[in-house]
Amino acid sequence: RAVRDAQFGTSKPFLLPRHINRLGTILMKKQSLFINHPMNKFIINCTISFVLLLPIHSMAQDQLTGKWDLTYFSAIDKIEFSPAMQLADTATYNQFLRSKKIILEQFYYHFFEGGRMEYCDIENSELIIREAFWSIKEDVLTITELKRPLERQAKLLKLSGDELELSLMIDGEASPDSKLVFERMEQ
């Protein structure tokens, strides 16, 4: 008691427990108002949904971890069969075929645990390995490059043990002309 009196400069009893009890009573009365407010119900439901769906996101991230080979890219078909490519000179068409071969034979996405990844890109007909961070929120895969200020998003169309299908997103919408199909590589 002497220590308490010295700390607070009084010989009166310390009233904190009674104040805590009063505050607890006030909060208990207000709690039903808090929970019954429509906006708070929405927030509580969203929080509960997030907690319940968290294992699904974790499972998708676990399934995605590994190395994936690109087997199909619909944009390549669209370019190849476009009127412009059909009318292109032989040199341009052959350059396109070389790029197509590089893309379909060498492109991959390698997702590591912890949200890091590397993937192939093509720049000036050269194969480049890029490093990035990745994350999944709902059914959207976000890839943020490390060395360039570039973020890409793709809608997850299918994810199974051996197949991954994505649709690149443009202006927040999945593009029907940019479907990518990957096959899991043997580890």
C-alpha cells in the first residue's frame, strides 16, 4: 500500500478495478447494439468468411507451389491466324514462328513457398528470366516484378495437381483472348 500511495501521491484507495468493472458493464450493454448494427453485421460476416476461406487460399497456394511449363497460349493462335500475319512477308512470319517455338518450349512459371517466383519472358526475341513476388486473393493471381515497376494479374480458371489455367487480366477483367495453360513439371 505504501508503494501504491507513493506512486499515485494519495492515500485514497486505488479505484481502477471499479472503473474497469463499470466500463465492462457499459460495454456489455452496448455490445448488443454494436452487433445488431447493419454495417457491423456486414463486417463481422466478412471477417468470419475470411477466416473460413483462409484454408482454401492456403490450399491454392500450396497447390501452386512448384514449376509449371507453358503448353498453350491462346494469344499466339490469335496472332498466327490473324489477317495481318497471314499477309506478312516470309521473314516476319518465320520470326513469329521462332518466337512461338521459344514461348511454347521454354516458358515456365516457378512458384516458390513464401511468395517468390521466377518466370520466362521474351524481349526482342531473347528469352529472359524474371523474378517476382506472387500472391492469390480469391481467384486472382497477382505477380509483382522485382526489378521493374510492373504488376500483372491473371484469373485462376483451373488449378489441379498437374494442370494450371490462367486468363490474363486487362483493366481488371479476364481477357478471353489470353488463356494460358500450364502443365506441372516433374520435380
